[in-house]
Amino acid sequence: MNHARILIVDNDPVVADSLAEFLRREGHESATAYDAIEALAILEQTRAGRPDTAAPFALVITDVAMPGMDGMELLRSVLRAYPGTAVVMLTGYGSIESAVEALRIGASDYLTKPVVDAELRVAVERALRQHTLMAENLRLRKQLDTQHGLDAIVGADHRMQKIYQLIEAVAPSRTTVLMTGESGTGKSMVARAIHLRSPRRDGPFVELACGSIPETLLESELFGHVKGAFTGAHADKVGKFLAADGGTIFLDEINSASPAMQLKLLRVLQERRFEPVGGTQTVEVDVRIVLAGNQPLEDLVAAGAFRQDLYYRINVVKIELPPLRERVGDIPLLAETFLARFGAELGKQLVGFTPEALDALRKYHYPGNVRELQNIIERAAVLGDRPTIGLDDLPPEVVHSAQGILARLPSRADADDTPWRPMPLEEALREPERNIILKALKANGFNRQKTADELAINRTTLYKKMKQLDIDPGDERIAG
């Protein structure tokens, strides 16, 4: 039997001390408390002294009938505050109803006084096995949160802070979430973080990129099919929605779905029911639906390429992920995070970046966003032969991009000699930014899509900047 730390709680000191002595003879470290309030104080003090563990005691053995806070209330408090601790209940007035209630709440066992040594030994062994399983489950959950949850989303930018708040606010509900942003901005990670912080975290998380599935197969992929539904359907197939029952389904690139598929999705969103392809039986599911698009859906609605009723149905809570080039301040933090991860995976001692390499990473425009930065750092970690990543460890396009920016910067002789007047930085940058956008619009015949592509921003971002900078979007010259 594993030796463990066990807390005995009983308002009869003779009972508590005798149980503690028996457990010490069995090789355990035991402590006693004579009421529930004292027990909670001991648990909290012990955890304060051992901040590395969420379960300061592996097991609590508590009497049910105690003055003040009784054993049932203590059971609830322990399970809520110390989820890795198992609890065994003791009572001198046992009843089937109280035993069932204790086990329903989460007690691992229920014993009647006077306790026989053999019964107590078996109950303790069973409870400690449960504790081991709970501790492993907590460890795996923490690992999942670190790898895929909110802890894995790195960023100090104010827009990222707002996204963290939205994740925390929306996670406990079943509300549909719509994410927008360019490819590589981390939509999948945000969807998984919402799932892992929700009551559905123990259920499945199912992900599908709609744009990667041919239109003829997408319906079967989402809703499944019955044997013989079409050529090649040799057996029944479970679709993604049924696979996600009790959990979360994340549908990426929803903008690529056809009008017919959009109609089917609208029904599932409204009713949580569907029929497999070729089937007649209606299937009901309990799923949380998170969607994402890599094109502005409002533009597609205006163009008649996306159903307006579906857009309004999914646009309940919107999370907009900014492109990496608009959160330059997060690039060093992300780079260091990725470097530490890949260094650990490769067994290399990687300590950071040279100033020149970090400067080049800041100046690169990242058409692939965070995913591209991650790939750049992985390449540098694999190919680099020094503890510090230098400029020559980065891909040529990153180095050339930084050198191109430096070449285009004005020299000191070309600098503006206008006397400085105090003003906020945002105001000082407004006019240069407005001039750059106007010049780019003119150079591209006032075609906004071409202008956005040349400036390495998406079209929606260009619209917003034009509005902020008083560039009239209704000007007939800017109709492209």
C-alpha cells in the first residue's frame, strides 16, 4: 500500500487519535482535527507550505455528525477546494440514504462506527487508488491547458488581453462563437481554449476545416452517412457533429461552405438535429458550436455569397484575432516562447536571440501570421548550432525584408526639420499613415483589394483605417 498523508476529522478526540495511531502503524503520515473548521484550516495551512501541490493531503477521513459544519458540508468544501484529495465518511448513525448522498457528492467510501481495522485498511487502499487517479487526471488537465488552453495563447497586446477576457466570459455558456482573422492567427487555439475552460472540457473537441473538404463530401463529413447512401458508402459513418456530442465542434473556414450547406448548418444551429446522408432517422446532439472564417463574412453577405440569416445566427459573440504584423510588440514574447519549447523538444540549450535577429523578426510582415513565426523559430532551433539564434539562422525572406525596410527609411539629411511641438504619438503618426495609404491607393488605381495586398493588411483592416483617417470610402475614385 502507498504511504500517504491522511487527515482524520472527528469531534471525539479518542476516535480521532486512535484512528491516527492505527494509520501511523500502517506507515502513513496522519494528522487530526476535532471539527470541520479546524480541518479546513489545517488543509489550507498545509497547502500554503506546499504550493507545488493542489492536494496537501491524499485523504481526509471525516465523521458525518459534528457540531457546526457537519461532515457532508466538509465533504463538499474539500472536493471543491482540493480536487485531488479523496474523502472517506464515518458515521455512528449510518443509513442507506446518507451513504448514497455522500457517494453521490463524491466520497470514495462510507464506513459505520465502530470501524473494524480490516475494513478501514481496505477503504484507505481504495481511496488512495482513487487519489492517484485524480492526481494523474489533474496533471493531464494542467498539461492540456498548458499545451492547448489559455496558457498556450501568448500575447501582451491590448487586443489579446481583450480576447482572454472574452474567452473567460463566454466559455461557461453554450453560446455560439464566431471568430474572424487571417489564416495562422490562432483561431484553432482560441476554440480549444474555450472548450477547455467550459463545463464540456471532459467531452470531445472536434475540429474541421470546411475549406479542406470537397463540397460533395462535406455533408457526409459533418453529418455522417448510412450504408449505400452513395457510391463508395460501404458502411455507416459517424459525422463530426455526432462525434462532438457532449463537447465542442469547431468549424473553420465556414465562409467556404456552399449555400445549400449553409442552410443545413442553419438548421443544426437552431435545432441541434440533423439526418445523416441517405438516412431518414433524425439525430439530436448536444454540442457547443464555434465557427471561424478567413474572409470578412459581412462582405460575403453583402455580395450574396453568404446567407444573411446564418450570419446573424452565428454572430452572437465575435472574437477578432489581429494579424501578427499589427501586434509587433508580441513578436519577441512569442519568439522566446517558441524557442523555449523547441529547445526542450530538441534537447538543446537555446538562450535567446541576437539583437539583429530580434530586430529582423520584428520588421518582417508575416503573411502566415503566428503559425509562420512558429515555423521560422522551429527552423532556427533545428538548424542553429549556437545557443543564441543569430541573423544567419533566419530564413532569407526574413533577413531581406528587414534590409528592404532599412533601405527605404529616410536618411538624416532627408529628415523633417519642422520644429517639434508636443503631441500624443498616435496623433503624430496619423498624418504619415494617412499619406502612405493615400499614395498606395493612387498607385493601385484606387483599388482597395490591391492596396490592402500591397500594404500586407486585409481588406477589412484597410476599411477601418480609411474610416479612422477620414479617407472617404464613398469616393468614386476608390470604388475598386
